[in-house]
Amino acid sequence: MTADPARRRDSADAPPDINADGRTDGASPGADVPAPSHSRDAVGPETSAIDRGGFSPSDLAVDHAMASLAGSVRFLLEMTPVNADDVRAAFLASPESDPVFEYRELDVDPDVLDAQVVALPLDHVEDPSLAALLRNRQREMTLRVEMLRARNTPDFMQLSIAQYGALLPALVSRAEDLLDRLPGGLLEHDSVGAEGFLTAAQAEIEHYRSIDADVAMHAEIREDVSGVLVEGNTLLISRNAAVAGARVNALLQHEVGTHLVTQVNGLAQPIRMMGSGLAHYDETQEGLAVLAEIACGGLTASRLRQLAARVVAVHSMVGGASFVETHRLLTGRGLPAGTAYTVAMRVYRAGGFTKDAIYLRGVLALLEHLAAGGVLDLFFLGKFSIEDLPLIEDLAGRELLAPARVMPRYLSEPSTAGRLQDAAHAADLVTLVNA
């Protein structure tokens, strides 16, 4: 493992449109090529990538069409009940019957969306790495269309498992072991409400705007969401949100410092799908976001317990347990009733949303990557899966990716490198709590 697992690559720091010998990329000494019509100072990431001979205009046109289509679907919002907070009190007062969740009307017609996905002209993509990335994402988009069609039906859960992967026994055992050893009960008493967290989020966003005034990051309070989540370039905060005081900074580094930062950097790439998200990016994104919590010293016992409980809840649901049975299982494992409700709601929403198992699995994969000597630099350039890292490394090695516009604030803290080193070699996640 290197001394700084979050280091930047030298090639990313160089101007993207100029070779070391001062020539514009894509030209060879003495080659009879027309001079570009643009000035070098005005060259953007798309023109730079084309000038280097990496992508054709048609390559990027297909990518941009896919990114535009992906951006038209607010997938997480479509999966989120609009009445989760409303039914919470009634369920907790009498947790004997499963709550009934309601959902917003779909913003898109699945049949139209499916036709648009099929119509994407991926056969026109010439660059092999880009073609592989986009083909994988097209297959995933087709699966997500099926998830939209099946939302809140018995067919949904199996589609969710296909999207997010099956739970392996080793992960379930690890989660159960964490729950056995972490303290139970209410562990955090002070909390920050929606307005207070919005103020903190806006201050965090202003930090990035002080570096680049044009970064598109936003935060707002919404009546129709539960908890805190990022959709596109916006941090959405539930009107009823209550964030533990000890968790405010960690949650900011998770949501703003990871999800919004990678969205900004991804949209600045010639491959705009790196902003929208390539295939199966969710697990690596959530793992990177949890790693941010560790790196800033904000992993609390309550948070680690929550991540483990999500895995156990997904396992319980997939095994056929009802909402009530899973809620009872979680409270029996030491979670407060309200926390258990939130964990179960997130898992049972939309008909069985298994995404929440990927947080623990994702951070474990990244810790393994770091322990093997890997670095994190490329992961901040956009949203992609660790399985696609070789393809991203190929693009970076050909100098086809733009440098990051902003980097997570926590990386500038003196203690970050040490915390990441310690985490990579920790035999037990419990030792990282509040470290």
C-alpha cells in the first residue's frame, strides 16, 4: 500500500490537451494535419480526448445520449415511499401489522424508456473500453426499467437481487457477528434537525464553490423523502430528518464529499456517464462514502451497527420474513425500535429493495483494495464499479480523462492518510469505531 492511498496521478495533473513536448495530442512530429480551430486554452475534455485519438465524436455522442437518458430517471426517488414518515408513528405504537407504503407516480413511462434504451446506437462506439462500459450500463438500464415496471409487486425482489447481487453467507455471518459485539440500545442522544443539517450542508457546498464557483451542487428540504439522500446534483433532506450530532460531519462527507463530488467530477469527463453512473456503480459508491466516514473519524458504533443490521434485514426479507418479523428480529439484536423501523422500511420498500446490503460489502471491497496496495485516486473522477477499474485505468493511462474539478474535503485533513492506512489493515471493523 502506498503512503497516501488517495494520491492523484501525475498524468491527471498535466494539462489534458498538451503533450510533454508541447505538441497537441493526436498529432505526430511532422504530421500533415490541420491545426485545430480552437485555441489550446479553450480546449475542453471532449475536444482533448478526440484530439488524442482516443474517442471519435460519434463515441461521445452515444455516451452523451445515454447520460441524458439516465439523468431523466430519478431512480432512488421512484423507489422511496412518500408516506414512510407518516406511517412510522402508527407502526411503532402497534408493531403488529406490516405498514402500507405509497409511492409517487412514475416520472417516465417504462415502455418508452425501454424503447429509448434499446435504441441507443452502441454499435457506433469504436473505442473498445468505452464500448464495454456503455454496453454493461445498457444492460443494467434494461434491468432497472423492469424494476420500475415491477415496483411494489411480488416480482420486484428478484429483479433487485439481480441488480445488486445475492447475499453470500460470509457477509451475513460478518454482519451478525458485528451485531453480537456492538452495544445495543440508544447510543446517540443529541440530534440536528432538517434546518440545521441543511445549513451545515450548504456550508459544505460553499467550500467546494470556493474552489470552483461553477460546481453544480444543491441541497434542499423535501416533504416527500425519508432521511437524507442524493439524487443527481441535489442533496435531499427529509423535513423530519434528525441526524445525530456526532454524525453530521461524517454524513456530509458521505453525501456531499462522495456522492456530489463524484457527480461533479464525473460530468466534467468526456464520458458523461461517469457522472450519471456506470454499471453497478452503487456498491463502490456507497463503499467509498462509508470509507469517507471512516477517514474523517466519524464511524460511530451506532452507524456500524446500522450497516450490519441492513445486511441482516435483507437476509431476513429474502428468506421470507414479513416486515413485522424483521423489525422484531432487529430490536432483538439491540436496535432501538425507531432505528429498526427505518432499516426495515428501506429494505422492504418498493417490494424488496436489496440495495442496502451493498454498503457493508462495498466498504469491505475497498478496504481489501487498499490493503493490496491499491489507491483511491481514480474513484473520485466519477461513479463506476471497482470491477470496471481496469477499464478506467486504461482510459486514464491514455490520458483520456480530465482531472478532478474538486476533491473531497476530508482528504486534506492531516489525519486522513493514517486513518485509511489503519482501516486497510484492520482485522476487525469494530476497532475503527470513532477512530
